[in-house]
Amino acid sequence: MGIISKIIGAVLAGVGFFIVYIGMTTTNDILTLFLGSIVMVMGFSLLTARSSEDATIKPPPPTVTEIQCDNPECEFKEIRDFEKGDYVLKPLSVRCPKCESNLTIQGVYMVREEPENKIEI
């Protein structure tokens, strides 16, 4: 949001506070208190609002799927990119290339990215 909306928000918050103050000290009217509260909320909403230009959308982290053979004697293991519909212990229709047993998804992991400015001690 621009500077103008911040100024309008500050003015509305101030006017709302003044209306609430007047409602509490002079009239004791519940409608005046309610109106002042609504104006204050609108003002604070404009003050704290962020524009779409300020918000940076971070892409989701890379996710991988770990596939293992169901045969305990076979040590086949494959890691591939996550595909929609993958879940842990999902049996796959593809057969093991080593022993022709069934394959099962054993894990779904997010790949952790190391920070670029890592401080080493």
C-alpha cells in the first residue's frame, strides 16, 4: 500500500479513537462506541495492510519421494522427484528392476536448502 493509504489509516484510527473517547465521556451511547470502534479498525487495517508488490511469493521447497523394493533381500532404492498423489506406503504398479518384486513408497521428504550466508565458527 502507498503512503497515502497509510496516512488515511492513521487519520481514521485517530478519528475512531476520538469518537470512542467522546462516546465514553459525554454521551455514554453504545452506538457511538461501536461506530468509533469500527472506524478505528478500518484505520488500523489500512495502516497494517501490505500491497501485493511488498509480498514476495516464495516457491515451495523441492520435494522428493523415496521408493524401495518390498523384497527384504533386495536392496533396491530409488529417489525421484515428488509427483502429485505420492504418499508413504503407497504400492506402485512398477516392478523392481533387480528382482521383479513390488515397489512401495517409503518416504516423502522436503529437500532442505542451505542458507547462502552461513556463518562458520
